Amino acid sequence: MGDTIFGKIIRREIPADIVYEDDDVLAFRDLNPQAPVHVLFIPKQPIATLNDATPEDAALLGKVLLAAADYARQEGFAQDGYRTVINCNTHGGQTVYHLHVHLLAGRRLSWPPG
Ligand code: DGP
């Protein structure tokens, strides 16, 4: 599994605005925010894309999603709502090949995406 910029963030080799961490999950603010709140939730154990996830990763992926939902509740925007996105490969717009969940909030988001 190739290392990515997110591996460097996990290992504190490069800085990031970390907002949540537990044994399995790390969350930090996106460098290029697309909404007033834009946080990336990642498994510390890297999975390149959603295509690479296996049934053994089910609990880990669940933890990543639940961490995002907990964060939304704690930050007070769960009721207004938010969007979670996992981009996969080229057509999905994935640029960092360490699976991550985008959590976008703080404004009404348009749908469908472009
Ligand atoms: P995606 O396009 O789905 O692969 O999203 C990758 C996101 O990662 C993109 O929104 C920008 C963000 N990003 C890339 N490099 C860095 C970095 O070094 N630090 C932080 N905080 N975010 C980054």
C-alpha cells in the first residue's frame, strides 16, 4: 500500500488542523475547504479507495462514518444537516489515495453535484 500525504499527517510529519482522533480514526480540516465546515475523516490504517475495502474493513469504515456523525452532533450542525462524500478514483474526483470521508456543512449544499 503506497504512502500518501495523509500518512504523513497521521505520523505528524506534516501539520494539519486535527479536530478528532481515536485509536482508529483521524479527522482534520481540508486544506481547500468547499464549505464553512470541511473536515476529512480517515482510517489510520490506509485503504487506497472504496474499491479496495473488504468485508474485514466493515467495522473500520463504520467507525469512520460514526466519528463524522458524532462530530456533527458535537459541533451543533447535525440537525441543520451536512453531507458526507467518499470520492473514488478519477471519475469520482479522488486525488489522495487514502480513503477519506469528506464532511461538509455550514451552508445549504446544492444537489446534484456537477
Ligand atoms: P479527494 O479529492 O476526495 O481525494 O480529496 C482530497 C482532499 O484532501 C482535497 O479536498 C484536499 C485535501 N488535501 C490534500 N492535501 C492536503 C493536505 O496536505 N492537508 C490537508 N489538510 N488537506 C489536504
